Amino acid sequence: MSALGTSKGILEIAKFGIYVGVPVFLMYTFANNTKNIQKFMGNRSYVEYPPEGPRPPSPEELREMARELACNKNIR
């Protein structure tokens, strides 16, 4: 830091303190009040599942469909 000089060193320390202090202060302010947490996080649904579509056929149904296709090919 001696190459920077004392005024630039103090400015860098002050900027770093603000850079670290502001998020810590905001988290402390918002996290201590449960109404704030519910206000910001409670109104959003973070996991939205898509609507349920038709289910794929079961293995037995697939085997039956394969048998029908094989029978139709053998007939022709």
C-alpha cells in the first residue's frame, strides 16, 4: 500500500467497507422482520409444475400394440 499513498489506501478501505457493509446491513434489516420475508418471498411460487399430460402406455399395453402391429404386417 505504500505505493498507493495514504489517501488512496484509505479510500480503498472505505470503498471495501461500503461494498461489504451495505449487503450485510440490508440482510440484517430484512431478515429480522418476518413480515418482510413473507412479503417478498411468500407471494411468489418458485416451483411451478407443468400441467399433467396423458400418461404413456404401460409395458403390457405396448406389448399388445406391438403384437397387433406384427399381426397386421403378417396378414398383408
